[in-house]
Amino acid sequence: MRIVEAEISDLACFFDYLGDQLTENGAEGEALFQPISRTQNNVSKQTREKFENGFDADLGSPNWRKLWLAKDSSGHICGHIDLRHHSEEYCFHRVLLGMGVSRKCRKQGVGEKMMEKVVSFCCENRSIDWLDLNVLSVNMPAKSLYLKCAFKVIGEISDYYRIEGESVSEITMTKCVKAYV
């Protein structure tokens, strides 16, 4: 397993992987990991555009996005992790993290390896001090990974989503990546 920085040429395969991953969202009795219906398994045009436009944006700009892919020995994508800036003007010292690992590769350390790559990137980038993320409260495997990687829970919004009639809360977590903060 290797973690590589994505290039624009990786996006078509990444969107296919992401679509496949969305079919696993809440499937077979597992918890939801995306705040969308269990039947919504297509990657929206808006999501595609955000990733595509992020490649051309400079670090610190509102559209900035960075993507890394976990690839197996045959080059297939089995996980991803991405960073993007908060859209608020005075929050550019913080980034939002998103990630996923395909079902067949979970519990093999892929998530931790991707997290190490992102933390290293943030430490090298003096403009990034904090990693922030949101996770659905029902997604215990992801929450456990984030806690293991030293993220702290800073809040929970009860009944944040109503997905197929089900109330789902969202947890906000953060991690400082600068020693002086």
C-alpha cells in the first residue's frame, strides 16, 4: 500500500472509486458515513468541480484542495484523504479533512497511514495550524480512528441531519498540528 499525492489525471479513477464507496454508505446494516441517502451513490457534479478546481487553486485560497490516494500494489485506489480550507476569510490557518477507505481495506492501517501523510504535510506548511473534521455520530469506526490519531471532540450537534427519516447527529473534532498553539 502506498499513499500518493493525486494528480489531475487521477480524478476519473478517483470519482469511480468515490462512487463505489458511496454504495457502501449505510449498506448491509453498517452505519452511515456520509450525510446522504443510502440510495444516493453518484458523485455530484458539484463535488467533481470542487476537486477539479482545487488543483488549480493556491494554498490559502478559498477553493484550495489537496488530495492523496491510497493505492494497492496493482494501482487501484482503496482510500483517499483530502484537505480543503474553510471558506471563512479568517480561518485559513485551519483546514477541513475528509477521508474514506474502501470496505475491503479497512482495519489494515490504511487510515492511519493516510493521516500520517496529511499531518506531515500540515507540519511542513507553516500556514496550517489545525486540522478540523466532521463525522456522523453513528460512524464509530471513523470516530475511533480519529481519536486514536489524537483528534479531540469539540462538539456534537444533535439531530443535525434527517436521512430517510432517521435523526443523525454530527460530531466536530480537531487536532493541533503546531507545537506553539
